[in-house]
Amino acid sequence: MAEAETEIDAKRRKLDYDLKRFKIERILQEFSDRKSIFLEGHFAEAETENAVVILEKLPFNKENLEELLTKSTLNIQFRNDIYGKYECHVEDPKLNALKVSVIHPATAKHVAKYEASQARIIHETPALYNRFTLPFIESEQFDLTWVYNILNHEKEADTIVYEDLGPDEGFVLLPDYKWNGKQLEDLYLICIVRRRDIKSIRDLTPDHVPMLKRIWSECTEAIKRKYDLDPSRMRAYFHYQPSYYHLHIHFSNVDFQAPGINVEKAHLLQTVIGNIETCPDYYSKATLAFSVKENTSLWKYYKSHGYDSEENGDGVTLEGMLNFFKWMGKAKHEPCGEYWQASYAESAWRMALMALATNPANVDRALLVRVALSSAFTCMGESSTDQTSEWKEKLAEVKSKLKAMLPLEKADKLYGLYEMHVRARRGVKAKNETEFVYRKILEFEEVLLQWEELKVSILTFVKCFH
Ligand code: M7G
């Protein structure tokens, strides 16, 4: 089927990617072992647009080795006893081709993906996934147009090795961008599922197992048929985190040290199936570790929220816990208002009891109790709060204190509860019944505090007349 030309295609065709007109601005990364180099620059005709060009020397192709030897000349460098070293010039340039990948126009995220940068490991619990990774994926992921172009047969249709057109369980198998589709030594294919609602292995459930099993059996069969490579010579795996959040499986020759097969990134298809069969909610419960480069927005996002394994990756430090309990000790004694006698902790405890008395059919009672208890965090830090304060300063103070004392995940959960308390305290419109009921509890607590205050004033007043 002829491929429809998009606006970007037309532009690329015009430039024709003549490397003579590519101006290198920066070497992003270089691998002497993989014999590849990643460059950032621009084409002369599109000076304002960034491009990433990847040059890579190819593995030898066994089929044309003889031709390569007959069409080459040797220049001697040295001979020493029985040992000799030469430079070989291949006469036919076709036998010495480079693989070139071009990303144009490249976004800052593409540049970051190919730029050298130190790696970090994140141990992602389900809570961290929901709180940090998921919002990041939703707002920042790479565009998936190329994936949909393949699924719709608009691009690369002539390279498809195998496909199943079923809308729910179907998939497409084709050569990966990283492979030139020729020599088996670095065979690399990609299988893209048709359904669009599975972002990564995190979303996998027992419902997906039949599809995954068929992917394994049908793709390995198709690869055997086309390339004569046995299933036991194939490595089928997911990446976590992937670059593209549309479920896909990598198939590579097990002898090929493909990029991305390291333990902190690759998850074998068969192991993933086994995990789900042993524990149906494995991927929504497991802590998944992955590496992330320091220059990526995902790492920056985690870091800006306080994740740093050196400070709190392993969680609880004794000092942090002691400080936390010191503050809670203060909550037990410190009055929660200038004219009030009840302490922060007493008030929190009273509201927790009120929460217990609510009807669980209408509200999330456990959440109400937790939010009520978290109200005691107002005693943390130096800033004071009253009816008119905006609470911004207090929120920032409580957040940074909790993070300094507790493991990020715990701190984040407690802060979430406190935020809900503050929203109610500021009179922000309730989003649901539970928030509405919490606001009512808070109002009642304020009446009690004022009543206590009044009682003291009346008694003082009465004493004046004795
Ligand atoms: P990933 O795990 O999401 O990302 O895999 P990463 O391995 O790049 O970190 C996506 C896979 O899709 C990679 O193996 C890419 O080489 C491959 N790929 C990316 N693009 C843009 C294309 C494309 O346009 N066509 C094909 N066939 N493969 C692609």
C-alpha cells in the first residue's frame, strides 16, 4: 500500500538528509564498544530546528564476507615476528555502509534521551507510580504518532513480518528502528499491540495474559519462518520505563548485546506472564526498579519532589523518626489557638472521634479519621495560622518538614492528608461527600473550641464579681 505523505515527510524529503549539509553542534554520546556516536546539530536548510543524527557501524554480514575480502586492500602498520597489524580499505562502499538514524525536528526530550548523563535508580512503589510517574507520563510522554502510523498501515507497512488485526488482542510485528533488517547477528524486531489503553507493564492484568501468550507463540513462529531463528535463540522483553507508553515487546537475537537489555530496564515476556499467573495483581503491587538519566524530566520531577536515594531512598532514619515524634509531642501540649486551651493533638483526636461516628455508607470514614489526625501537623514549623491566613506558608513548611523526617512515600501520603485538611479549613468547595463531611466536622470542632473559649471568659468575668 502506498504511504500517504505527511507535512513532516514532505519537509524531510526536501532536506533529503544529506549529511554533507548537517552541521554538528554537539556530540551527545559516544560508545566505542557499540561503535556508534550520537550527534546534535541542524541541517543547513532548517537552521532553527534541532536534529539528532545517530551513526553506527554495522556487524559483519556473514553472507557477503567473501566479497568483502576480495574487494579490499591491506595497508601494513607493523609486523612483529608472527604478528601483523593492518588497516583494511574496503573498495566497494556498499560493503562498508553505516546505519544512520535521523530524528528531525528533535525536541529537547529527544536530545536528553540521547545525551550522556549519569544514571540513577528509582525504586518505584505503586504509590510512587501513582503520585509521580503516572502524572509525568500523562503530561510529558513522547508523541505516539509513529506507533499509530504503523498500526494504521500508514507507515512501514511493507516491512510487517506478522500481524493480527483483532482490535482487542491483535498486534503487529516488524523490524525495530534500531535494526537494518539484514544480518541476523543483531536481529531486532518490535511487536506493538493494537489496543491503546496499556501504557506499560504496570497496567498488565490477568486479562492480558492470553494476548501475551499468543504474542510469544505467534511472533516466535513468524520469526522462525522468516529468519530461521529458533524461539530459544530469541529474547522477548518489555522495557520499564519505556520511552513510548503504548505497550510493545522487543524481540532480539539472544547473542546480540542489544541496548536496553540490562537488569534495570528489561523484563522478559515469559517472566512477566509467570508473575501475573502467580499473583494476578503483581504489576499493580510490585516495587519496580528502573534507571533514569539525571538529565531527564522524569528524574528532575522525582528530585523536585524530594526523591533522592542518598537522603531517603531506604526510608526511615532514627533521627528523622525522633524528630517526627518530637513535633507530635509538641502537638500534644501546644494550644491550637491563641485563646484556646485545647492542644492541636486534642483537637485532632476529637475530630477523629467525630469521624468515627459518621455513617460509613456515605463517606470514606477511614480517610476522615486520617485527615482529622493529620490536622495536628499545623503545629509544625514557625509560621502561625488564623482564620484569615492563606495557609500557603504553612503548607510549604509542613511539606518540607515531613520530607526531611520521613521516607518520601510516607511523607507524601501524610502531606496529602494534611492538604485535604487545609482545603477544608480554607473553605474550598468540597469535591465529594467525604470532603463535605470533613468540613462539617471542622466547623463543629471550631464551635467547640469557641465554646471552651467563651466558658473561660465567662468564668473569668464571673470571678471579677466575687
Ligand atoms: P522503548 O522501550 O519505548 O524505548 O522502545 P527505547 O528502547 O527507545 O528506550 C521503543 C522501541 O521502538 C525502540 O526499540 C525503538 O528503536 C523503536 N522505534 C522507535 N521509533 C520512533 C520507531 C519507528 O518509527 N519505527 C520502528 N519500527 N521502530 C521504532
